[in-house]
Amino acid sequence: MSYIHDDHAAAIGDLIAFDGDLIEVDGQKMKAHIERGEITQDASEFGIDNREESLNATIVNNGFIPSFSAPVKYRGNHYRIETVTPSGERVITLSLIHD
């Protein structure tokens, strides 16, 4: 049996402990490593119509797999889950879009 997945989860857990932010997914508060993506703005002659911000939130999965309809809150803003990408057995990366 290989312990590579446990080592990977421990390394991500250390990263989250060192540089993690609080995020709420489907009512459950957890710490995650947040990577900010690009912020796009569509404008018209009347001003800014749409602002989209993308985030990647990496969490250590302890039996919790969020659904795509799960509400996500980060720093008071609401996001929706665009993709759920497993990375090994216990690490998940959520791609989030500002709602």
C-alpha cells in the first residue's frame, strides 16, 4: 500500500494551516487554500453591468463532497461551484465563480 495520498493530504493540510482562509460550503465552515483568478467586467454606456471573479479553493476532504448546487460564501460574497476536481484521494479543488 502506498502512502503517497496521505502525504499529499498532509502537505495540503500544512499549506492550509499556514495560509488558509475560512470558507463556507453548504453551511459547513472549513479552511481552504484560496487562489484568486481573474476578475472580468462587462461594461456598457450605463456603467458596469456584470463583474465576475473566479477563485480556486483547495480543501482536504474528510468525507465531505459538495454538490454543484451547494452555496458557497467567502469573505461575505456568494459564489457558485463551477467544477469539483479531485486531486488524489483526500484533496479537492473547487472552482468558484462570483454569483
